[in-house]
Amino acid sequence: MATEVKIPDIGDYKDVPIIEVHVKEGDPVNADDPLVSLESDKATMEVPAPSSGIVEKLLIKLGDKVSEGHPIVLLKDGSAAIPEPPSLIEQQEPTPPPDRAPSPPAAAATSAKPNGPGAQAADFGHVHASPSVRRLARELDIDLTTIRGTGEKGRVTKDDVKAALTGPAKSVSAPAPAGGMGIPEIPAVDFSKFGPTETRPLPRIKKISGPHLHRAWLNVPLVTHQDEADITDTDVYRKELDAAAKDQGYRVTLLAFLMKASVSALKQFPEFNASLSPEKDALILKQYYHIGVAVDTPEGLVVPVIRDVDRKGIGDISRELGAVSKKARDGKLGAGDMQGASFTISSLGGIGGTAFTPLVNAPEVAILGVVRSRTAPVWNGETFQPRLMLPLSVSYDHRVIDGALAARFTRHLAHVLEDVRRLVL
């Protein structure tokens, strides 16, 4: 007969996410073995098994949000309970490698001063890990402070402990920085003390792109060069093409011209169409011209890739941009639609602004940012004339590109944009 195990009284907490599931269907458990771990904004809690038995069915999964009374497992009565919790059975300590010092004798451990390093390592109270993981680390004699957590918000999981136990020495060679690259984390603040608040989960796209952007910001020495292009004549031609395209069901925007002009500049300055080798001692020059385009969607920015821009005309690119933008807004882009770019354009022209610093989409080495064009008086040598000026912001990886090269690239880009005839050269 199976018993339904439910979330016990956890105080005032509701809709608490499950951050670890310690068992799987068919596992034997003893009374008080941890079944799942929960994490509120204040604390981490484990839900133990009320008695020994066999896990017949899991009623939850990682990431589910639960409250008191929510069923989590069906526990079948049985005599298959084991003398140790599943976490220890699955992760028995192997024979220590030759270079690993043996664990100190129990007597030596107990003789340590309560406030000494040994006591701190055994407590792990400040480490972002569940009680069962801290207990497991103590039993296997592993210092949790030397392990970089791979769980949500940097949490140390049982798999991390296992990797530290069986993996290469470098896995536990040094304490992991709190915030990455030695940068301390921003302290948590309970904003509800100051007034009403609302917690809204980040959209999936931002959860995925956030770590990538953070990694790029930490690793790429970023510089932005700014210039502007006189697109007065080009925009007249664009409007003519756009008027004709409306009858065929698509639009011609300045983005198509920017993509073609970018290809011209990438061919002239191939360092911009490249990536650093993994060893950082060589430059991988790409012989293709796939342009990533940042698209604004209700869930956040995505960057679909238009391939072989050098082989396509303004009309072909415009049709493809329309199709891929709709696909992005409908949430139907696949992984393949967003891979393989050699250069990226981020356009805020439909919104506004005067300039900005786009982040390089590493492992690319440069990105073009554009904002809304504006009419400005430009001196032609005799008089001021109203001209349509487009601000350009090119961010680049300073390990690959220096300031003079960036200035030449951006000026070439502006030069091509200023006369549409140069796009066919």
C-alpha cells in the first residue's frame, strides 16, 4: 500500500520552488531521508521521508512551486530500506588518488579548536547548499568552500560534491569567487520592509541570455567607437523600394541596407569578421557573412541570424527579415535560427535614442548599434543644409581591434551607407 507524502507545515511560505529532488522512482529510503529541498527567499528547507519504504511515484519535478499540503511522492511500504541514505549509496567515496592526502583520524579531528579552520569547514553554514549537501560533504571529508556550485544561483549540489570527489584536482583546488571573476555578490535586500513589492519571474529568454551577457561583459575588454552617416539620399531610395514592396506583402527598412553595408566593411576589414581561438593566440577569420539581428519580442531580445548576406539583394534580405521577425515574436525560433553569426547588428531605430554601447556578442569580436536617424544642419562648405544623419555605435573587443582600425571600419560603413551605389561594389 502506498502513502502519499505531502509538504508539511513550512510556516507562512507559499509557492516555494523545489530546488533539488533527492530521490527517483524505485529508490529505497529510510525515515528522515531527504526527499526534496525547497528554497524560499529566507531559507532552505528539506522535506524528509516520514518512514522507510520505496518511492513508487514522484508527484513533483524540479522547479515546481509548492505549499503546505502539496503531495510530492507516493511512498510504498516495504522492507527494502537501506542503512544509508540514497545520496551516500550513489556517491560512495572511491579509493583516494595517490596525490590526495588521507583524511585525518577521528581523534585528530575532535581535538581541533571549535573556532579553528576545521570547525568552519565542517559547518559550511555560509555556503549556498542544502543541509543534506552539507552533511554529505562532512561525511565525505570535502570542503564545500572549495567547490563552485552549478545549481540555481550558484547553489552547490550533490553532483558538484561528487565531481569534487571523483574529478580532477583542479575542481577543488581553490575557493570559487562569490560572484565570478573575484567580484563579490550584491547583498540581498528585503525590499518589502520599505513598502509593497511584487516578484515577477524573469522571462525564459532573459534567464538564458543573462549569463551569456554577463560572461561577455566580464571577458571582453569593450570599447565603443561612434560616428554618423548622412543617409539622406539612401533613405529616399529606401522609401521608393518600400512603397513597391508593400504591394508584395513585405517592407523595406534601413536594416537591410545596414546589413549590406556591414558586409562591405567586413570584407574590407576582415578582423571584424573573426573570433579569437580558444587559446587566445590566433585569430579565426571567417569566410562567410552571417549577420545576427537583435529582435525585440514581448519576452525580451532574441538574435536570429540571416545567412549569406553577401549573396542576397535588398529585397531578399527584407523578405527574410520580415519572416524571421514574425517567427521571433511568435516564439517559434529554433536553436539553429540563432547560431552561426559572424557579426551582429542591434537597431533601436524604431524607438529612439542618440547613442548607446551594445555588448559584443562573444565569441564575435564586434557589434554595430544604431539608433533613430535625425535631421540636422550640415555644413557643405558654403551653407548649412538639412541632412538626415544616422548615429552609428561600433563596440569591439580591444584584444583584436584597436581604436584606429575601429575608426576606419566605422567610417567605411558610413561611406557606403551614404551612397547606395557603393553597395554593389
